[in-house]
Amino acid sequence: MIAAPPFAATDAELVRAAQRGDRNAFGALYERYAGMVHGILLGRVPASAVEDLVQDVFLKAMPRITSLRDPDHFGGWLAAIARNRAVDFFRESNAAPGHLEDVPQAEPKSTEAGGVEKTEADFVLAAIRQLPEAYRETLILRLVEGMTGPEIALRTGLTHGSVRVNLHRGMQQLRQILEGVEKSAVKR
Amino acid sequence: MNQRKLQGEDLPDNERIDSYLWDGTGEPNAEVQRLEKALLELRHRGAAPAFPLAVSLSEEKPGLGFLSLIWPRRFVALAAVSMIAIIGIAFALKKESLTSSRPGWEVALIDGTPVIGRHSMQGSGAKGKLEVGQVLVTNENSRANITVAEIGEIQVDPGSRVRLIQTSRDRKHIFLEEGTIHAAIWAPPGEFVVDTPSAVAVDLGCMYTLHVAPDGTGLLLTTLGWVGFHSNGRDSFIPAGAVCPTHHKVGPGTPYFSDASEAFRNALSQLDFGSLTDEARAGALQTILSQARKEDALSLWHLLSRTEGSERAQVYARFAEFVPPPQGVTRDGILQLDQRQLDLWWNALDLGDISIWRFWEQTGQPSKSQAIREQMRQKKEELLKQSR
């Protein structure tokens, strides 16, 4: 029987153990990286589909992990699988990536008028989704998944500089979008 | 703008990122805090799924198998291109393929509203397609029937989650995350594989019921033929009428016939999954040996490789009383767990030819034997007769 890897194992150690077929190690990688995968998908596909796709990304990654030559690149490699899975999602459902609202939510909150009530989270997420891809992804990892800048860099394989740019500029643009939404709401 | 373009870039000297936005330190930024609070409900909270045991590298890089041994590489490539063209034309001519290009199996509603991916099945006679990667979910009121390519049927009971991992000519692979399925399969042994959180069930030509509890433990009951149950270096073979439990951290336990005495079954369970003192362990083994009937040689054979030293010698002696060692099997060989001798002795039980299992174990492929394929064809007839 393969022993469970210690909690303190590095990502590279876990990857190497997973490559030897250790499912506990792969489970530990899931614990560390599920938030990142979730964030990447949330910026690209309807929220109702994200949880299932997170599992799907890991199930796709599992048999392929032996092909990963450099264990230090696991995060970037997994992020690429997640982005590709999002593309496949729209290919399968014949929906355009820009129309994230087209797919109904799993448990829509009905209003008295029969419509679907939007929460503040929905509004902010919709605003973030208008940002360029790189800003959108990094901001979701920071604001939704609660990862710090250094952690985002570590998990995704981006440099600290890139993450700083994405967060700073992304936040500036998000502010403009949200101010625009608030102004148009006041006019109405 | 993409990731690649931004990689390596950094902010100019006259722009500084807010330290709270960067790493949560420094003066809390009210705007960022408000956004964090609003978006908190969208954060990932899903628990880690149980990952399949039987996923292997060979699934990702399908080879051309034995063809590459007998044909020069360029002919194999040419044949592969021709096959792809033929398959492409066949698919283009087939109307059904227009609905979806992904491989999958037909699902028919039996009761309730099973869900495939994000789509509910509703109404009498409703049908759907379970595609590779998708999950079929039945709630407490739902049941569904899956047609497994052309090699069998699976009934999915209420409260189950079944994911289709792979369907190809030589390999049909599902992952039963939770719940109960009843499988009737007439494929060559080794072609149909069911992963569970605690063991992999490999069809060796049979009908069986497989249950997985929410904690990942499982139970397999074979009604026709036999099934191999495999995990953590432990193999269990379950012939018709036998049952095998499986445990998340141990793998498959020792199979037993369902009509074995309660004392025998309890003692096996203690030996397999209990944390026993030496004394308690010796007591459990004595119960097993004293309660064993001739049919229970099935369990004793498995115990040979799950015991050590004097325990194994006791099991050997009792097993030999029921099934005399065939030619080529010696006491020393068995006590040293000589694989060839263990296999010979298993075959003497006449519960299934273990060479089929060894072939699957070594290649991950179903048996290529024409004789076995013919047996499976006959089994299909038998199963169809039973279902009428």
C-alpha cells in the first residue's frame, strides 16, 4: 500500500508521487489547486456549470500527469487544461463564450415578477467578465478565491510582475465598469 | 490580451499596487473588502471527489497494440489513416452522429428524473446520451438504464452517480462514485471496467451488482460468471454466488459465498478490516478454518496470500483438505507464494481461468482469445434468454 504523502510535502513532491500512481497525493493536489481551477472556469463558463467542470478538469489531468516532465510546472499545466476545458464546454453546448447568461443557473432565485433575482455577486461577476482575459482571471483568483498575489503567481506559473499588472490594471478597469453601471442606474 | 503577452511585464515605477490588493497586508482597502465580501458566495467549496483507480497512461496514448508487432510501422500508419477515413465516412452517413460528436452511451429513463450533466430526463420513455466525462445522477426516486455500447446493460439504482470515463473498441470504463448498479455484460473479459473509490471491478464475463456507500466502501455480488476486484496490490476474484466487500483504505476484502455461516463471514471481516491484537487475529483465523465448508475454499485460497508464517501454513493445510494440490503445486511453493503455483491451484477450483486475469493485469487489454470471445457470444445468448 502506498503511504499518504505528508501534509508538508511540496507541490513537486506531490506531483512525483501522483505520477507513481499515488491517489492520496493527487487528492492533496486537488485540495491545493481546486480553487485556482474554479477561478479560471468561473471567468469563462456559467457559474452553474463550474463545479462539475472542476471535477472534470482533475479527472482529465489524472491520467495525463505522467506526461508532465517538470513537476514544478504543474500549476501552469493544470491551468491550461482548465482553459481548454472551458473552450470545449462552449463547443459542446454550441453557445457563444460571450453569452454566459444563456445557460440557466442551477437554482435560480425567482422574483415575484417571475424573473431571476440577481445578487450583488452576479453583478460584480458580470462586470469582471467584461475585463480582458488575463485581468479577469487574476482578479477572480484574488477577489473570489481569496488567493494572494504571490499565491496566484505560485499556482498559475505567472511572474509576480505579471500578477501585479493584472491585479492593478484589472482593478482600475473594474472600477470604471462598476462606476458606469452605478451612474446609468442613477439616471434611470 | 493574453497570458503570454503579459508574462514578464511589471508595473512602471510611478504605479504602485495597493498592498492589500496584492497580498492582504497593510491598510485594509475598503473597496477591495466590499468586493471580496460580495463575491464570497461564489468561492470554491466543493469537496475533493473520489478519483478513479484504474486510469492509466495507456488510456491517454492508445497504441496500435499487436498490429505494430506484425506490421511495419508505415503500414500501420497507412492502415490507421485508412481506418480513420472509413470511420469518418461511416459516421458522416450515420444520422445519429449529427446530434453529438462525442462518444457516449444511450440512457433510458426507468423512474423519476435522472440527470445527465446539466440536463434532466423527464417523461415516460425519455432517452438521453451519457457522453465521456459526463455524470449520470439519480436521486432517491430515479432509476435509469444504460446501454453499454453493444456489450451489455447497466441498471442504475436510486441515489447513484455514474461517470463515463472511456468508451472505445477494447475498453469501456465507468466510475461509480456512489450508489448501486446492476451490470449484465457479454464483452470479452477485461473490456468492461468499473472504478469505485476503493477498488476496480473488472468484468470477466458476468452479471453482478455493485454498491458504493457515501464513505467509499463497497460491496460486489456476482450472479453469473466472475468478476475481478483490484486495488492497492490486492486482487479478489468473485464467482457467481459470492460477495466481496471493499474498504477505502484497504482495497478489496476476502470474497465469500453468500450462504457461508455468519461466524465465518464476521471472522473474515475482522481479519480483512479490523485492527486486531495477535490473540484476536488468531481467534478469527481459527473460526474461519473451523467453519469453512468445501465451497469456502474460495475464501481460503485468497487467505493464502493475506496471511503470513504459521497462519499461512494453517490455511494451506485446511485448503488442501478441500482441494488437493494439483500436479506442480507444492507446500513450499505455496508458502513462498509462488504465483504460478497459486494460479494452478486457483484453476483447480474450477471457478474461472485465471490466465484471463493475468492477461488483463499485464496488458490492461481484454482477452484476444477466439475461444473466449465465442464463450462470451454464448453468454450473451444465455443472458438474453434469461431477460425474456
